[in-house]
Amino acid sequence: MSDLLAIGKSGVLAYRDALAGVSENVVNANNDGFAKRQVVLKEQTTTSGPMFLYRSSTSFNGVQAANVTRVWDQYRAANAWSANSDSAQADVRAQYLSTIEQTMGDTDSGIGVKLTAIFTSADALAANPEDTTLRQSMLYAIQDAAGALGQTSSSLGKISDTVHAQAVTTIGQVNEALSSLSRLNTSLKTAPFGSSGRAALEDQRDALIGTISSSLGVDITLDPSGAATVKLNDYNGPILVRSTIDDPGQINLGRAADGRLSATLTDDGGTVPITITSGSIAGLADIATTVADRRNQLDAIASNLATTLNTWQAQGLVPAGTSGQPLVTGSTAMTLALATQDPLAIAAADASGANGNLRALGQMRGAGGVEQQWHALATDQSLQVQAAKTRASTAATQKDNAYTALDEVSGVDLDAEAADLMRFQQAYTASARVIQTARETVQAILDLF
């Protein structure tokens, strides 16, 4: 009879743990990084002493919750982390490249139109070179174009500052996650296998790796205790976290004068340059480089415009009969400015006539001119935006597919949990009934005396 009570008690305890596992799954079903818990039940046996044949005897003595396993697939998790890195990089590039395109503003009131307006106003002035209003309009067109170039370069500089600030914040978060993961490795080495506490630690480990992977590409290796070694980019990359040492590497950010970003890794007392190939940090570094290139290209356009106008001006004659003086100063987008507000300073004439030099200006609009330079720049930016959006869409799909594949293994199916809930409830009730039956039987026997 005592065996019957023990069997019932074991069932109540085991199925209570199983129900707790179902409850934990249901509560955390929508939590990112949570892997389904599975309570493993096994037969509980009792070993007695040797019988008359000098053999030990083993008898069934109920059920027990042997351990709590975490349903998880390392290969699918690694694929999901890799897809997460690629998607984060693609998203950052698509977002900022679109912002750069909008800032450059190749619209009906953009730089291209303003550059064209200089030559259009010159053509209008050529028809009546003595008209002061038309002369003033040409000066305004030059001033407007110079202002647009400067404003665009300034706006791109602000984007560069924003990118740098975001990169600093992101790297700070990554370094904190690396430190947390290193500490967690120590906890995993002492956590008992098959326990709910170990499963929770492994969830935290995967959540930290997921956070890191969104910022930079990583390669993950787990030792037998579940502690993670993290390498940058791939298995040949520098080590960020060692499973055996609670002293992670730290990533440092550098910024050049033109806004380009670089990174170094400090580990074991040394600092080495590193290249981050994926993740949001890699996307931010790509954008910082793109912004620097665009500003350099704007400077080239500004320099070309200044050289074109001042060279043309020096070849002509002003109404007073003297050679024209420079119309603009500066040689970069930020420094380009109109040199004079005097409409009579325009050298419209040359030896061939009052509008001879104005007609010569139109011949400078061909290949290599400022309008062609701007058109090439705007077209290239547009193509980059379209390619980035396509890449972001593809990477997002790959990420969704990778996490869906992981969820097929680790995710919680509420229908399955409902079925398990009913099954374990019935088993729990049956175990309780066994105890009740044993108690009633014992009471009935005692009532005989």
C-alpha cells in the first residue's frame, strides 16, 4: 500500500512540473528568443535487496520529471543570426541612401535645375546684353546655384554627424552585450544540466547574441557547457568573447576628418584595426563613406563651376571695356560664393561683339561640364538607392525565412500546448485519484479493527 501512495505522489509531482513547463511555454509564446521547454518524464524505479536467488530486484515505483530540455537547433540559430546581420546592414543602407537622395534634391528646384539656370540666364542676356535686369538675373542664378551646392553639402554633413552618433551608440550597446555575454558564460558553466534555470540562461545567451548579430556579423561556437565563443565576421575573424575567459574584447570607433568611420578591437592589452563586414555598424560605415564621397563630388562640381565661370569671365569684356574679374570665390561647395553684386561686372562682350563672350559660355555645357557632372552624380545615387531597396527587401525575406525555420523547432505551438495541458491535467488528476484510492483503502482496513 505504501508503494501505491508513492506512485500517486510521484505522479502528482511529475505532472505538476510538466504543467509548469506548459505554463511557461504559453506565457512566453510571443517573447523573442524564448525556446520551447520540454519536460522529460521517465519511469521511476525502486531497487530492493537481493532475493533468494541472490539477484537484486527492481520494481516500478511511479514516474518522475527527469529534466527540462530546451528545444533548440544550433544550426538554424546560426543561420538566423547571420540573416539578421545582413538584414540590419541592408536596412541601414536603404534608409540612409534614400535620405541622401532626398537631401541632394534632384527635383524641379534642385541643384541640376539651378546649374542649368546659369546658362539659361546667359542665353537670355545674350539677346539683350545691355539689359541691367537680365544681368542681375544672371548674377542671381549664379548665387542661387552656389547656395544650393553649399546647403546640400552642409545637409550631407549633418547626415554624417547623425551616422556617427548612431554608430557610437550602437557600438556602446554591442560592448555592453559582449560584457554581459562573457559574464553569462561563467554562469552557464555552473548551471546544472536539465534544469529550468539553465534553460533560462541559454535563452538569455541567445538573446544577447541576437542583439550583437544585429549590429555586426559574428561566428558562434558553443562549448559543452553552452558557453559561447564569439568571433567577428566569420570563423577566421578576431575573437570578441572567449568561452573560457571573462574578459571580452571592446570595439572602438574612429572618425576621419571627412566623416569616414573605422573600427579597432582592444583585446589582451592590444589594439588592432578591424573591418566589420555586416550588421548595422557595417551599414553605417558604408553610409559614412558614401556621404564623404558625395561631398567630395559636390566640391568637384563647385570647383568646376568656379573655374568655368572665372575663366569665361576673364576672356570677356565688361561695358567699361576692361577684362572681366572673377564672378565667384571659393573652390568647394561650402565656400563657393558670388564675388560681386554689380550687374555691370559681367563680361558679356568680346572682340566679336557685345554678346560674343555670352555666346561662348554656351559652348562650355558639353561633356565634362557641371551639368553633366551633376547628372552623373544624381543618376548614380538613384541607382544605389534602388539597389539598396532591392537588397533590403531580399535580406528581410531571408531573415524571415531563417527565423521561421528556427521557430519551427524552438517556437511554441499553442494548439500543441493546449493538447499537452489537457493530457497532463488528466494525468495529474489520475495520480491524485491513486492517492485518494490508497487512502480510502487504508482507512477501510483500519476500520476493520
